[in-house]
Amino acid sequence: MSDTLTSTSEADEAPPNGDEPKPRRDLSDRFGWSAITAMTLGVAATWLPLLFLPLGDFHSGRVDGRYALHVRNLFEKGLVGSDFSADWSPYGQFPYAHWPPLRNALAALAGLLPGEGPYEPRIGTYAIALLAIPAAAALLRAFGVRWIPTLVAVALMVATPFFWVYANQKFDLALILAICAAVVRIRRDPDPPRWLIVGASVLALLATLATWPGIAITGLLLLWLIGTRRRLDRVVLWFGVAAAVGVALSLLFVVGITGMDRLVGQTEMRTGGGVTFVELFLRQGRYYLTLLPVWYLALVPLGFVAALMRKQTRFFMACAIAVTAIWIVGLRNGAYIHEFWGFLVLVPGVLGMGVLLDKAVTLVSDRWVRVTAVAVCAALAVFVASMALGGVGDRYYYRPARAGDLVMETPPAAGQQYAWNSGLPAARWLAYYWDLPPRTITVKALTERGNPDDLVVLRLDDLPAWLPRSVATHAVRTEGNYALVRVADVLAAAE
């Protein structure tokens, strides 16, 4: 078993004078893919409760709240009336179509499912995000990494808070890993099977319909494919046409709905914002220290070096690092504001870990490789479970989701015109539940436009300086760190 699992891809190839290695290769593949399947199902089990959490004061609640608004407006106003599912009123006056349309389409399709609930804007991205696990394994195997290093490297990726918290929302990570694996497989094959060509082309279409990083990486992979194959054969043509169709549809959606001026404005906002490079690097360092364990941060630079030193992975690793750096530095305001912006680091991260571990197993006996791999994977499984059930899950999901419970079960006051709130950034989920435009409270705004019985959603640990903590004693209802207080009581407490 150990010889099978630690054999190189070259050793897996059948020799010209016999078929003896084939059973060993088949056995190793069955074991490896079974382990990847178990890993995927394990992550799915930890994500399943998140599907049904109410939309609330957390990243998923804010983003999924936007898509929930898109879907509701689509079904109420029709395809054209909702700007092709880009209308997010009452939160925003103008349609939001600053990203390619795949997630809008996924949310709209989920809206056709029976029932109504917070799972609708999430289920499509969750399903695709789970494919990141087999896609990462496929990428490492395409580069000839042995099965045991592959399994450990993928497990290391899965065990980061970065992956567990954000991969189900940044679902393009799965598409990027999958399309990279497909191109690595087909680029040097003189006659790849049709299913692989079709699969790579479908991935090119989906990646370019998903996000801007998907478009950029697919374009680079197309150039790499052309440079390797040195001709416009059926592989390049299928892949290139699929990518071109995806880019065209994405640009048609974005520019056709928002207009070029607004797209340029969004780009300028992401790239500028007055953020210095020192501020960016300090903030990104803080994000990585929060979302990547110390052991991962210690190993990943070694992995980068190992992959850059290996001939087969050198070019790909250099490109993956460069794309990640450009995405963070080039759009530095977006990277400064959003904790998840640097998610692309997981692509060179998993490859570097795989190559580093693949080199390490050559220095250790097969028995110790097996024992160590089992121990590490078991420890990582416990680590993932502790994230899901412990502080990480509570911080990023369960605790802020209680804000959603609060507003779902308490409607706004009769005649209330605004979803008054404090300490709730981008409260699209609040706009969805109350069907009112959110507005941050000030004494002037409440006095001039609020009614005494209007309800205000307060985050009690982030109150404005003019509002004392004692306002919580007048709460109509509280859930965890969130409270509903009448406008009259807010103004009285502020005096």
C-alpha cells in the first residue's frame, strides 16, 4: 500500500512490456479519491447548518442578502423589470451588476426550488465551493504529486479558517482550481480525450462567468495552452471559444446594466481609496494572521520555494503568486476593506504544500509516511470540527446571525419608512427582511424623519459615541449582542 500511495506519477505509468503497475495505480487512485470524497463530505457536514442560518450581520448575511433581494425583485418585477436580476431595491437605488452574472443566475435558479428561506441564495455557491477539494487534489495529481502528500496538502488547505469561513462564498476558488487542473492535464497531451476537452471548456465558460479573477486566470491559462501546444488545434479552439463567450456575456451583463461610467467608478474605488502600501501590507498581515494558522504561515513560504525550484511547477507557481499579488496590490482599497480579498493565496498555497510534502516523503521511510499522514489528517479533521463548533463558527456565523433572528421575528412599526440601525455595515439583509431602505441613525435624522414608535436595530458593542449603553434597558427585544429600541427611547437616552 505504501509503495502505491507514495509512488510518483512516472512510476504509475505502465511499462511498454507489461501491465503489472496498472492494478497498483488503480488501487492508489481508488484510495486517494475515496479519501478526498470523505474529506468533501466532512466539510459539507460542517457547512450544512450554515445554509439555514438567517441572513444577519456577517459577511455571508450581507452578500447573500443582496442576492436574496435580487431574486425577490426578479420574481416580483420580471426579468427586464429587475434589470436581469440586478435590482437590489430597497437597499440601493441603482442596479448592482459590478461582477459577472453567474452568482445571480445560481440564486435565480435556487429561487425556483420549493419553499422560501435563506438557503436559496447560498445553495448554488455552497455546492460549487465543495468542488474546491477534489479540484485541488486533481491539480496536485496533474503535476505528479504523490497521493499521500496530495491528501495532506488538501487537508491543510481545508483546515484553514480562510477556507472554512470564506470558500463557500468565494466559490470561484473551486472553479479556478478546477480549470487549472484541467489545463495542466491537457496542455501537453497530443490527443486528450473528448470528455476532458469538453470539461475544460465548460470550466472556462463558468470561470469567466463567475468573477473577475476567474476571467484573468482563464485568459492566462489560454495563453499558456497556446504557448505549449503551439497551434490552434481543437483543444485551444474549444477552450478559447468557451472563454470568449463567457467574457462577452459577463461584459454584456455588467456594462449593459450599470454602464461603463459606473464600472470605471467601481474600479477606481477598488484601486485607490487613499490606502498606502504600508497600510495595505499591515492590514493584509493582520487578515492572514487571523485566517491562516501559524503552522500554515510557517510552511507556505517553504512550499512556494519548493514549487519554484521544481521544473514542472515553476512557471505555474510564479504565475499563481503574481496573480495573487496583483489582485491584492492592484486593487488595494478592496483588499484593505475586505478580509477575504486575498483568498487566491490558497491556489499557490495548496500547490506549494503538495510539492513540499512530496519532496519530504522521499526522505522518510514508507511506514513513517503512512503513520504521519494518518495522524496529521486526523488532527486536521479535529481542527476543522473545532472551528465549526467553536470560536470560529461562532464569531463568523452563529453569533452575528442572531441579528437576523431579531428582525425576522419583529416587524417594523406601522408607517416606518426606514430600517434605522447603528453599527451594521451594508445591512442588505435588514432591507430584505423589513423591505425598507437601511439608514444609519443620527439625532438629526431621527428627529426629522423618524416616528416615535419606529424601531431601531442597535449593535450594542458598537454604539455611536452620543448614545450611552444604558439605551439597552429600553429594548423592545434583544438577541445576543443586538437590540430593538424605539426611536423615542433612543432620543431620550441621547439627551
